[in-house]
Amino acid sequence: MKRSLALLVLAAACGGKAHPGTATSGGACPAADRVVIAEWYDAGGFGDETYGGGMTAAGWRVFLSNKSDTGEGTESPGGNRYEPLSLDAARAAGLTPPPAVWIYVDGAAPCKATVTGGFRMQRDEGPRSTQLGLETTGCPKPAGADGATLAYGLAGDEDFSACTWEQPTKVAERGGAEAGDGNEPWAPSATSTPLPAEVTPLLKPHACAEPACVPLWSAVKLPSGSAYGVTRTWMKPVAGQGTCEIEHDDEVEVFVDAGKGLAPITWAEEYRYVATFEGVFRDAGGPRLLVLDNVGTFDVYTVAPTGTTRARSVRWYDNNEEDSHYHSMAPYCGP
């Protein structure tokens, strides 16, 4: 299922089991344990993804916990399940519902959403799992939203006005022909834009000489220039091979400037080729928290002059094994 990412910063008084939280002051960015994910739902769900009549009001849903269901009958529930919870029931389930949520969408002024209750959900995607979270009201549907819209945010009742969310945009690319039936010949694109000079000296070396090896790449950059994401692929075409028969190597790298110049982050290897660089939370001192996203999960890295460290890995629902982001410039030949 494809989802779009909107800009969201949450300010809520979350504590307890789901969000222990670390307080900050002065509007600076908080600790990594405050980063959360939310999703906009129309009444009843979105599109053909209905939720059994339990989702009676549109609004942002904030996901705080996920429990994988194990044992007999753990296949997908055969339909989405949604149960609204009262605030008391949400507390009994282990959540600490905040009174309000501040939402920023597409750079608009912050919108104060009221937390009206909690929810328990089972999604008809992948192995059966149960999510707990919060219902909110008072903030409109994101402009142009088609289907579900995801967003990242910060939980806490402090003033986070000086902690902003910055997302990267594409600045360079050299691609190639897409896969059709997989048997057609492959060729690189006739046009390309070079990799940024700021990161070229930092990239891991890889020997490649055309025509036996064809380098491809894509790069994204934060508007501030304080972080980059680079995906590189080396295609190894052989005469007579179809597009999906060509061997290739891949490398994915993210660089962030924590005050001492751009430096690579240390990846959790299980997410290296499936996680997307979504953006950073930053304040006057520069980037503080870097977010990598994959289907059903996200990772948060703390950014400091001493290094960028994976501080938190969150699974907010159990996805199908084959569902993940694709990070290669080679033609996609999967299901």
C-alpha cells in the first residue's frame, strides 16, 4: 500500500509506558524517544480500506504501540478492525493520553488537535498485529491527500516551536530504462545530473569503467545543506541479456553535518537497503534527530558532534515480508 508523507510536529503530554520521554527546555529539539508517527484517516477509513464501522470520525491517529500476535490463527484478520477507546480505557491499556496535539502540515501554521480518546486497531496487511494509539479532532485533512497520509512528529507538552522538520529533495540523478517484461534490452538514460560536489569526496570508492560497468545514482539534499542521501548502483550489462538478467551492485549512504562537516551515519545493516532518509528535526544548533523510514517501521538517530547514533527503532505495525522501500537504481523486477 502506498502512502504519502506530510509534515507533522506533535506537541503532546505523553508519558507512561508508551512514551517515557525526556524533558527539554527553551524550544530546542527533544530526545529521540519523543519521535512518533501519525496517519490521517477519513471517517470509516480511506478509499477501499474500511475499518468495520468503528472509525466514525475523520482525523489524525497517533500510533504509540504495536503488539505482534503469535500462535494459532495469526494470519491477516481478513479485514481491518478498529475499536475506539475511551480515555480511561486507553490509560488502562498502558497509554498516557495527552490533552492536545499540535500538528504542522505542509508548512502551514500549527494546528492544535484535541485528543478525544484512544483506539485499538488491526490492519489487514501482513501478519496480524494490534496497534494502540490516540484519536484526535480539530485539524483538517491535509490538502491534496489521496488515501492515507503519514507524518512524523514529537510527543511532549514542552515548547517545541524552535524544533522544525526538514525534508530532503532530489538534486541529482542518473537512471536507466525501466523493466517491462524483463526481457527487453537495457540502457542508461541519455541525460543526467552529477552528484553534488559536497559529498563526492565522502563516497565509498567503487571501481567501475564503462561499458562493462555502468554507474547510476540518485541524491537528495536538505534545503539547509546539512544532510544528504545518496543511492548508487553499478550495472554490469552483458550483450543479449534482458533488463532483469543484469547483475548489479548497490550502495546507500546518508551524510549529516553535526557541526564538524558532513559525515556518514552508521547504518543498522538490516535497514541499509530498505530504509528511506525522510528528514531531520533541527533547531538553532543544527540537525538533532534524523529519521529513516521503512514500511511499518522507523529509526531515529541522534545527531551530535561526537557522532550520529541509532537511538530508537520503532515498529508501529507488522507488514508483509515483501513490503519495503526499494533502494537501487537498477530496474525493479520484483512482484
